[in-house]
Amino acid sequence: MQISTEYPEQVNLPFNFGLIRDNFSFRTPLDEDTGETGTWVIIQGGGVLAHHAGGGMQLPEGELPSGLTPKNTPLCIGSWQGKPVRVISILQNTVLPSAFSCEQFNAVVQNLDEDILTLAGLGKQILHWERQSRHCSRCGGTTSWIRGSWGRACLSCRAEHFPHIHPCAIVLVRRGDEILLARKREWAPGRYGLVAGFLDFGESLEECAVREVKEEAGIDIRNVRYVASQNWPFPAQLMAGFVADYSGGEIAIDPGELEDARWFNTSSLPDLPAKRSIARWIIDTFAT
Ligand SMILES: [Zn+2]
């Protein structure tokens, strides 16, 4: 068997590091913070603070805008265009300074440019990890940063913990001119997307794709092919995208997971997920 060494083309979807690689470099928490002012990622609930500047929406720069009370010690995650980026979260009910708005990550119309969205998502994901990892999952002891990494070490039992990012498979199923789309109850009315789910114990991603489509929609698939992935910081998933062919079965949804699933002809698709998602990228790339 000949093994190809070519990888799928890099897909610079929002939230993938490649999209900000030229302007961002990581640091780790115990690196010295020079105190130089820079950019703020200020998370409020499901959004990030931004203001109009230079023809677009920008994150705050310089001193922390007055009137905001951080819920955490500012966490410097790296440098953005050569200056430090610090992340904080603020209370949901904080009244914002008049120049600022809280831009929702899941906004129907996204005002933030993709690189700003990606930087903010990265800050959100790291902040989530910082919050989740303050205590050891083995003994409950307090943890502290491991020098040179984003890992945490337990001060009591010395167990080490590293960032948790959860793999999911997301699958486009094709049957002739049709594709299988599904919707969850909590989605916007009329919107359909792809079947997706978390990796289970002992599974490969391809096995996960096969199982999720069978469990949620009752459909058997074959020719499961990996196409691209997207980091999804809500709060910490890695979406691995697949395209597969229908091989049998009738649609039978799991009502605990889905509200509906059906075959759509690719010439008349319903309302689809936002452009920022890998679901939409897969549909646009492989179903038109
Ligand atoms: Zn411990």
C-alpha cells in the first residue's frame, strides 16, 4: 500500500491558530510580564468587548478601560502585533463604558474581523482552562503553573494536568444529489447543520463519525474521509470534519439529541450554520 504524505490543504477557519500566526506569538504564564500596555481580551458571558476604531471593530488597547472589575488577575497569553495581550473576564451585569459593546461570539451577523474573533476565542479558551484547573482532579489540592507551559502541577500530590481540548467528529453525509442535515431544538428556527458528537472511549475519529450518524440519525455510512479541523473554543473542542457516503438505513432520529434530520437536495438547502463554523465550510466545499 502506498501511503500519501500529503495533508489536506490548511483551512484557516476562525479560531484556528493559522489565522493569527503572523500577528500573534504565545507566552506562558510564568514568563516575565514587563508591564507594557497592550491589547485586552475582555470576556463578558458569551461575548468580548470591542469598540469601533480605524474602520472596524477593535479590542481595547492601553490601560484597562475604567469602570471594569476583572474577575481574575489579568492573564498575559502572548503578544499581538508585538505588544502583550491580556485576558480577563467581567461580570455579566457590568455596565460597559459608552464606547464599548459586547460582541457575541455566536452573533448572527458577526461584526468582528476573523482575526480578532480568533484572538478573542483563544483568550476565552485559555481563561476557561485557567478556571477549570485551579484544583487537582486527582486529590483536590491547589495547583500552580508549570514553568514553560500552560500545564498545572498539584502542590499536594504533584500530579500534572495539561489543557483539556475535547475531540468531536462532524460529518457531512452524501447520497447522490442529497445531503443529510440535522437540527437541534435549541438552534434558530429553520436552521439545519451537520451531525456531530464527542469522541467516546477507545474510538478513532472515523469510528466516532460512523457511530454518531447511526445513533443520532439511524443512517449507515461508508467512505469516511477526513477533510479538515477547527478549534472551537466554546469552551474547548476540536472539531474534526469528515465527508462520508450513505450506505443504508432510513432516518430515525434520537429525540434526545435532534429535533429533526432529513435529506436535502443540494440545489435547495435550508438556513445553514454561520460561515465561521466548520459545518458551513464542509457544506460549502463538498455539497455544492
Ligand atoms: Zn493532587
